[in-house]
Amino acid sequence: MRIATWNVNSLAARMPRLLGWLTAAQPDVLVLQETKLAQEAFPSEVLADAGYGSVHRGQGQWNGVAVLSRVGIDDVEVDLPACPGFPDPAQPAEARYLAATCGGVRVAAVYVPNGRTPADPHYDYKLRWLAALAEHLGPAAAGPIPFAVMGDFNIAPTDADVWDPEAFVGSTHVTARERAALADLQALGLADVVPTISKGPHPYTYWDYRAGAFHKAMGMRIDLVYGNAPFVARVRGAWVDREARKTGVKGTPPPSDHAPVVVDLD
């Protein structure tokens, strides 16, 4: 079984790339983030023609997560039960969490809030959201069913996961409190499935569009896969598909600023 995660940074803009990637990579399950589509605009029929069932949690031009599967979609769960809103915790949850069981494997797609800056209210919202995630995932993490929470976490787990740690001093994505939130997930029994390095010294998954960051290897590893023991026991390989981040043929849509992370299970 092949499972993957990809922040597509607007599905409407990236749809031809997605369909081409599905044909080339042949994932059995793919979780998407930042679909940036209203619920009614999600291309479920087009994906069905490509052989994939799908579920989507949309929010118009912001956020959005989806699960695509050619091995079935069962037990769908939309939003975290105790998920805080923003800026008021009492507001409805943003479209950042979607879980389903596909071919006997439980997957949760997450798009963790960016945080903006440590002084911004969005940073505290990010920490509250991650706390709600950890609170919810305990049973799945400890359970007998292979389970992985995967997606754009907007956190680099270590200094080795950013191209220049000094460039990120005072910024989000690398603070001690954010990394402590990842440690809380690991304390549940979830392990970081680190991709194999395909080029360069680090398996980055995100490169800014500006300043030629991709070609200069100025990247970050923020698209993560955390699996429980039954999931990790089945992992036979994990890799970042950097080819999907390249510009491609002239006239095709530009790439997302993220690359897919692919995990192969036995």
C-alpha cells in the first residue's frame, strides 16, 4: 500500500498536476491540504474518473483538507471534537482536520495553523489547535489498527530540518513550544516517519517561491508523517517526490511550494 500527503496550495490551480501525479505515482491513499475550495466545488467526479473515491472538508478560499483513496473510505471524521476557532475559540472550527479508514489503515489529514509570528494571536491559536489534536489522537495512537496523522504541520522538528537555523531565529515553525507540541504527539506512541534523503543533505518538503529557494536548497521539512507502532512496523520506505516541486513543461500550472511525501507499506 502506498500512502502520501501533499499540500497542493490550491487544488483549482494544481488540478492538472494532481491528476498527472496520481497517474505517475499511483498512491492508494493521498491526503491533501490547502485545497482552498468550497465544499460544493470539490472535483469528486473528476477524481472518481481517475479511480479515486474522496472526502473533503472545504472552507472556500482558505485551508481545506481531503482524503483520496482507491482502497475504500470508511469511518469518516470531520474536524477535531474540541477544536478551537480563531480568533474566538467559540467560533466554528476551520477546515484543518479530516480522518478516514482506507484499506484497513486509518489516516488523519491535518493542516496545522501557520502561527504567523510568536507575538501574533495566531501563534497561541496554533498551540491550542495542536493541544486539541494530541488530546484527540490518544486512542488511535495506542490502538491496534495502523494509524498515521500526516500533512502540513508548519513545524520543523529539529534545526536539521531547516536550511539555516540562524535565519529562523525569532520566527515560527522552529520555536521550543511548537516542537514541544510535536513531542506531545510522540509521547502518545507516534513516531516520525522521516523520508529518505533523495537529493542534498536533508529531506526538505517545502521551499518558498521567492529568491530561487528550491534551486538553492533553501528548504524546510514541515510536511510530516507520524505513525503508531502498527503503522511503523509496516513501513518499507518513505521519500519526498521533489520532481513534483519542479516547474515542469512550459504552459503547465506552476507547482505547489510543497512536495508530496510518500510512504510505502508492506
